[in-house]
Amino acid sequence: MSSSSESARYEREEAVARTFDAWVRDGKATGMERRHKRLAERMLERLDLPPDSRMLDLGCGDGWTARLVARSLTAGAVFGLDVSMEMVSLARELSAELENTLFAPGAAEEIPWAEDYFTHVLSIESAYYWTDTDLAAKEIFRVTAYGGSFHILINYYEENPHSAGWDHETGLPLHRLSTEQWARLFRDAGFEEVVTDQIPDDSPISPGKPPEEMARRQGLQAVGALYVTGRKPALPESARAQRAGAVNPFRVLR
Ligand SMILES: C[S@@+](CC[C@H](N)C(=O)[O-])C[C@H]1O[C@@H](n2cnc3c(N)ncnc32)[C@H](O)[C@@H]1O
């Protein structure tokens, strides 16, 4: 990547970080759990996570998904990554009692972790903010364990007309890709069995909104969120023996 496109990426990343830092200061961060939880639960039901899973939560926000998952992992752990330092600080504070969570500032485009490690990479309502989706998909592929999977959930995508104005509302240049474009991105990064689905959202909508906003929310939830998943191919048998003695870097979390 040229240094000018790299600096453009960092500038955009900083703008996203500033926006979400402000969400924390304005008390908006913790509201995301209420808005996204029902959808996240419906996605997690499909994962059927083994108790020793090693999960990466990309764009973890205040860390509520990481905590939800970490509590169910008796022998596993969750690493939450977010470009907003304020989100990371809040996630650390709210997760202090959990030994199997770790949060760090950083970007999906430059994941600070070793390759072939996470059994599951998950990301909720974050992918359309990423500055470089191609680079992020490649990074996700790099850090996913052989035979591991990724799981992306987003409401902002071409086939859901009710989210179309979100870029104006946030003031950020969001990626409005189609279902097929998201799938292709991950196939191009190397993932197999890439499939998509739309998950309707049956969360209750808080009353008191203007009728227009209420109708938009109802429409958004009825069309549902886009779910994209895929698997990194398993390591060939011939290469498995060579890796058998490798050190497990997840010990830092225990
Ligand atoms: C709408 S919030 C969702 C947070 C959380 N996943 C949830 O469902 O509550 C999007 C989050 O993605 C983070 N984010 C945006 N771009 C990112 C990137 N390139 N790398 C890592 N995190 C990013 C933001 O800072 C923000 O905390």
C-alpha cells in the first residue's frame, strides 16, 4: 500500500475512533447491548460454541458480546478489538471480573495477533465502518485458525432500504455493499463455504419515537440484518505434524 493511501486510511480510522469515543462520553455506548442483543443471540445460537473456543470480537464496542460469550466458555477466551480507545477502556472496566476476556485498541485492518489462532471471529454492526474492507477480510483470514470460522452481522447493507441514510446521520463514509459484494470479499480473502442469510430482528422497539422513526425501525427489523459466515480451510494433514509442538499464545489470557 502506498504511504498516501495508508495515511488516508489512518485519517479515516481516527474519524471513526473520534465518533465512537464521543458515544462513550455521551453515554450512548451502553445502549448498543439493548439494540443488538436479540440479533446477536440469534446468531450465537447458530454457532453452538465449544467451551474451549478462542474468539475475536472485532469492533467490540463496550464489550457486552465478549462478556456474553466469555461467560459460556469454561476453557476458552475472548479478545475484543476496537479502534475507539474510550470503548476499550469501558469494555475493560465492565469486564473486570472476567478472567477470560482481553481488550485492546486496534483496527480490523491490522489485527495485533498471531496468525491461524482464533476458532471464531465475530463482528456485530461494525464492518461497514471499517476503512478498508478488503484489507480487513484478509486480516480476518490471517488470524482465523485452520478450520475456524468468521461471523459478521450488519444492518447497513444494500438490500435493507431502511438503513440507507445512516452515513448522513453518522457523518462517516460508510461502506454500503450488497450481500453478494460482502460474500465475494470474504471468498477473495480465502474463506470457503461462504454463505449469507437475513436474520429478522424481533427486539421490542422502545415507545415514544416519532411515527416516521417508528416505521423506519419496524421496516429495518422486518427486513433483518445481513449475516455472512465462512470457514478457513483445514490445515493439510502433511503440515499438521510440523505444527504440533507450537506454543499456544493464548496462555497470556489465563
Ligand atoms: C456500532 S458499534 C458496535 C459495537 C458492538 N459490536 C455492538 O454490537 O454493540 C461499531 C464499533 O466498531 C468499531 N470500529 C469501527 N471501525 C473499526 C475498525 N476498522 N476496526 C476495529 N473497530 C472498528 C467502532 O469503534 C465501534 O465501537
